[in-house]
Amino acid sequence: MVSAIAWVFIAIAIAILLAFIALIVYANLPTKYTLGAQAADYVYLSKAPLTKLEGWVEGGQKTTIPAAALWKDSGILLMVVRRPG
């Protein structure tokens, strides 16, 4: 016969296991389900600040330009890579 204290420990262990499984499932969901999706339309992209990396040194001055300046005179193909953190 299993004592009442043993049942409590078993219930706690099962709850921890289920919480861990839920965490793994949640962490592997697509971000459009967890954070929502934002459409990258013209207005959103044109307001994005871009940092010029040419000649940039740690501690140096960063030059930023609005993204709309890139396609002001002609069309452009733009690829953005977001680094986490």
C-alpha cells in the first residue's frame, strides 16, 4: 500500500513532467502563433532605421539612414536578417 505522502510526490512529479512537456511544445511553436504576425508593408519597411556597417569600428560612430532612402531613386531588393537578442 502506498502512503498519502508518496501519492503527493507522484502527483508533483507528474505535474513537473507535464509542465516540462508543455514548455517544449510552446517553445517549438511558430512565432506567428506566439507573438503574432506583422506584415512587412511599404510603410513599415520605409521607417526602419538602417545602420551603415562600412568602416564601422567598435566604439565608433554609427551612421543610420531611413530605409526609404535606399529606393528613393531606383528599385532595390532588400533582405533583412534579424539576429536574436
